[in-house]
Amino acid sequence: MTRFLSAILLMLGFATGSSYAQAPGGAATRAAVQANISASFPTNGAGLITAATMRSFLTQFTNSTFFWSSDYVPLSALMPAPANAIVGNATGTTNLVAAIALPSCSGASNALTWQSGAGFGCNTIAATTPANALVGNFSGAAPTSGIGADGMYAIDISNGSIYGPRASGVWPSTAVYTPSSGGGVPNPPAPTSISAVGGLSVSLTIVAPASPLFSAAYVYRVASGGGFAAATYLGSVSGTSGATLTYANSSAVGAWDYYAVSISAAGGMSGPTGPASGTVRAPVFAYATGDQSANITATSSSGLFAAGNAEWLVNGNMSGAAYFNTSALSSAVYLQFDFGTAKIVNEARWYQNSSSAPEGTWQWLASNDGATWTSIGSSFALGGASSSPQTLSTLNGNTTAWRYYRISGVSGSSSASPYVNQIQFQIGS
């Protein structure tokens, strides 16, 4: 019987030799198994093993607790598994274990998933984007027209700029928002355009960007071809989003390039738009004679005239009977001439009926707003000349176009004795 049991154990992998030494428990485990088998091996009533009793034994043996060791099975004893697989049951029902393949799922936006009855899978996790926004790396330029939808804004992750909204399938070429390089103040978009018209001076037209960040445009000028880096700041003009702004510059004679830069109320600054080229030509000077009252508005300080008024001096009447009061001169006493637009005046002629009668000392002033005045040349004596007209040559050095010109009292006093007839201006055109 013992030899028969040993044969049974050998067929089942429980050889009585060294194989027991490979499992925890060794000889003790072998003895326990043999004892269990001897105690439970079934026979028929005559003590004989039959097919029925053998089936009963095998069923009992394979299902009984003594068939398995309570200790672990070493990894080295397991059969090899396929690459990139784990052992398990992915069928969704009770079944034999098998190798389950693992998909390649190593991307930064990948996630490993499990589907009952199918095993492992791999999903791509998409970033959540607002319904009206497009996010991408546009390399510092507006997105191409083939992406996005009308009404959308686009965020360029390469520099944080925002473009939009897209309209009629086209993205605006300039950003509506560009982060500043430092300090956290957002920069407005650059002006949409700048154009220049030359002449005696240059008139600039600047179209502000359609952005609430826009507050004003700074204007720069450089000799033609000099580039923005060498440009000189001229001034600024305030405006609102999308507005058309104008700026006049009385440049020296020559060819000039002009640039405009957007400024925000918080101090952010865009890059330049331009250049817009404008040429300033040398003026051709000539005296305007005859009645100039339609072109020049003449006014004076209160109390300067005893008879007539300043308008009589530009009406072309050489026989006019206007004359001054005799009074002390100061900067509060003046004669002013408004030309309507900026003009370059580089000389004047003064007519009075008695050329030798002095009218005190005066100074030429000029302005483009009627409030801030700039002196031109040195002070001069009005009247007292050897002949009439008296040429007022202290204007000769003026090369700037001004709208307003005035003579302002400096010292001495005006005289009531001569009639002051006319004043004529040599104007560049």
C-alpha cells in the first residue's frame, strides 16, 4: 500500500525524494501528507481500491486543505509572463488566471483605465478650455485663420498674449493684451496704423488699437531710415480705444520717419507702429498784403487802443485812424494775431503815419494753443524808425509754424500821437 501511495504522490508531483526539500516544511510536510492520505484513502467493503474509490480519493485530495502549503510560492517557481503584462482575470467572470497585457500609456496627458471584462486601456486627458477661448503655442504671432471660430479669443502660451476676437474667419494681427516684461503691468496693443502727410510741417494720423488698455499714443521721430531705436520722443496725444488721432510736428527741413507707441493708464507700453514717412520742405516766403481780416483774427489787451481796435491793423486800409492810449508797457499789454492754422512767419512790416514816434519796447511771442508762449528773437523798439514801414526783423530766425503770434509789452510806453495803420506778415508757404 505504501508503495502504491508513493506512486500516486509521484504522479501528482509529491515525490518522496528531494522535491519536498524545495517546499517549506520539508520531511515534516511529506509525513503529514502521507498520514492524511493513509487515514482518508477510501476502499470498498473488502478493503480493495476500485475505480469508484480512486475517483473519490482524487476528488477529496485535490479539494482538501492538505493539498496546498500555507506558505508562499517563490516567484522563481512561477511560469514566465509575457512582456508588459500582469497575471489576473479580465474576463468579468470566475475563470482561470492569465496574462493581461498593459498598454503603452506614458504620455504626460495619459491615464491608465480598467474596463470590466476587457482589461486595461489608456485615455488622453484634455485640458478644460473656456467655450470662447483657444489655447495654444502660436510662437508670438496671431493664430492662423484655419483654427478657432468667430468670436473666440486665443491665448498664446509662448508669451501670454491674447488675440481676438476672430471675425469673418480672420484673427487680428496684433494682440489685445500682452504681459509686460516685468512688474506685472499689462501692455496695450500697438497702434493699428500711423500715416504722415508732409509739407511745411508733418501731419500724422494715428489709429488707436481696439483695446480698453489704450490711453495715449507716444510719437517718435528719426531721420529717414534711422530705425526706431534711434528715434527721439516728440510728444503724446490722448485718445480712446479705436480712435483716430492727429498730431502735427514742425520738423526741420528733410525726410523723416515717424513711429507711434501705445501707452496704458497704468504705464504699460506697446512696441512701435511705423515708420510713416513725411518730408518737410523749405517754405517759400512772401508778404500777405491787402485785406487779411478773413485770414487773421487780431485782438489786443483791454485799454491799449484809444481809437479803433486791433482788427483795423489787418483790414488793408493804409489810411486808418486807429491809435494807442499813452500808457506804460508790461507783459499784460499785447497785440495778438490768430492765423487759424500754424504758419511760419519770419518777418513783419509795421505801418504808422509818423514813423519817428516811438511806441515803447516789445517782444515777439508765439503759441499753438493760445496759452503757452515761446519767445522769438530779442526785444525791439516799435516805431521811432526813420521811415515807414518799419521792418520787424527779429522774426527772421523763426523756422517753426505757430498759430498764434503776439507782440507783448516789455518797457517804455505806448504813444497816442501817431496813427497805427497796418501790420503785414511775411508767411512761408
